[in-house]
Amino acid sequence: MLSRTKQYLRKNGYFYKKEYIRPLLTPDNIYIFRFGRDRLDNRLIIRYSHKWTGRQRINEIDLRLHKQKHPRIFDNESELLQYLEGHLLKHEAKVRAREEKAQKAHENNDDKEHQVPDGASK
């Protein structure tokens, strides 16, 4: 299930873990994919059922990136992949830029602490 999404995640350096849930009160089955580069903080919830022929039918795909409260809902895998390609890479670029900026600021603060004032002797 969702083989193209798994390939996309692996190709872009994301790790994922999947869990299976069988709720008691609904006929749907649920797969939960947790994925991310460092931490598994993104979640993909797939609700699916079986047709009378035994094939799986995806009813709904919920995507919660970066611990969102309100998920993005997709009907099929193609829509999901299209969204991931546009949004996920942009977000990763923002996170990297923010981390680099914080690291440079931290390095500048360390350099200022280690500098000796002009009038002082060592």
C-alpha cells in the first residue's frame, strides 16, 4: 500500500515506521506511517477498506506534517505525492536555513566571549 509514497520518502532520505490499527467500531482498517529525517514527527494516516473482491480501497489519507493539529486530507496517493513534492522540500530548506542562522549566531557569541579586550593583558 502506498508504494510510490514509500519510494519517494526513501529517495529523499526520510525514514518511516508503519503501524497497523484495526478499530473495533468501524469497518475501516488504519495504517499509520510516521516519517521524518531526524525524528519521526510527521504522520500519515491511511484509512482503507476491502472491496468484495479482496482488493484494498483507500477511503482517506490524512497528512499531519510537523505535528499539525488539523490534517490535510487527500483522496488518493497521487494528490498526496504532489503535495509532498511541493511542500516538504520547501519546509526542509526553511528548517536548514533557520538552523544555520542559529548556529552562526551561537558561534559569534562564543567568539565574543573568548576575545580579550584591547586594554587588558593576557
